[in-house]
Amino acid sequence: MGFEVTLPIAISLIALFIADSEGALFGVLAQKSMALEDKTRVRARLKQLGRESAEDYENFRIAQLSIVVLIVAALTFAFIFQFISIAIYLLLSIGASIGAIYGLEKNLSTRCRGRLQMIESEFPSLIEMLTLAAGAGESPISSLKRISFRAHGHLAEEIKRVVKSVEQGIPFAIALDEMSHRLESTRVRRFVDSMIISLARGTSLVETLTHNVQESRNQERVRLLTAAGKAEISMMIPVVFLILPVSILFALFPSITALNFYGS
């Protein structure tokens, strides 16, 4: 394709950008992307990160759209100046756009998993602090408030949100239930359910919390042992496939050389 075709395309694109100086076309594309159904659960994953407003979701979609537009624009200029053919242009545009969208969502999932692991690692210590505060005679909400002031981390931030919700008039059980649904953690969900049942039935909260502490410690021990087992297996890979073959070659090379010498 010669410049007699690519040059009019370039002039048309420049005219389009000049006519759309206020970003109306980009705004329409952004609105259309917001109207798409959230099939990949982006809102739920943003909610796990503490970003549950509509503006956070819009910013994420706008970031995806911006990267796609930049990639397509760069490839379009490369096609206009005949650095790539039209087939390669179409393939790279589609592939790079899909890769950019998938990469951002993959990064979001990785951040959610990392935050959830940190929350579950912080969970036993904070529940133990809650047990000590409840055993000293404090109420559940005052115990959580004390922890939110003294502790640091992702779980402490979630507890602060629970305390703030209760201060705004939301019932304590509902605020805890919202936190467990927001985090999507099995440990936190089990703890919240046991705490709500204990408060509803009037059973001893200290015994319930003590049982949760022991259970969470056991789960954390199992998780560490599982991670150690996986790390041990991954450490065996370079030993088996790299160090061991090199050692065998060093051991056999003198013998093979001597046999070849005597054979000749």
C-alpha cells in the first residue's frame, strides 16, 4: 500500500482529532464501555481493594480504554508510514488491545489475592487482641474501636470502616456482615458468623473469640507448611535439571576422554 492511500488516511485522522478537540468521541466510547456488563467481576475485585464507588470502576475502565487507544494510535501511525502491512496492523491491533485489557484485569486479580493474603496473615493477631479486650470487660464495638486505633494494616482499615459504619447508625451485625462479604475471605466470614451468633444468643463472647484464635492459628500453620512444601519442590527444579546434569558431565567427561584416547 503506497502513500497515495496512506496519506489521505493520515489527513483524515488528523482532521478527526481536530474536529474532536473537546474529546466528544472519546467520551462516547467511554460511556459505551461503562454501559457494558461487568462479566469479569471488576466491581467485586475493586470492592475487595476498598474501592467500591462508581467513580473507581469508571477510572479503571477509562484506564483500559486509554491504553487501547494509545496502542491502536501507535500502530495506526506505523501503518500509515508503511512500517507494517495491513494484515500485521489488524492482528497487532486486536491482539495488543485484548492483551492490554487482560493484563490490567490480571494485575487487579493479583492485587486482590495479595491483599487477601495479607489480611489473613494479620487476622490471628488482631483477633487475639480483640479477645484480650473483650476479656477485660469491654464491649465488642469498643474493642474493635480500640484495635482500629492501635493496629495497622489492611484488616485494621476494614475494622475502622466497621466502627465508622456503626457510628453512622448501621447495626453492628450488619456492619460486620458487610465487611465479610466485601473481603470474600473464608476465615473472616467464619469469624463474623460465629461472633454474630454469639451476640444474638447471648453466649460467652470470650470463649467464641478464643476458639476463633486457636482455629486461625492452626489454619495459618497449615498455610505456612503448605507454602514451605511448595517452595521445597520449586527449589528442587534447578537442582534436578541444572546442577545434577552438570555434576554428572563433570564426573563422566574424564572417563569418556580417556576411553576415546585409548580407543584411538
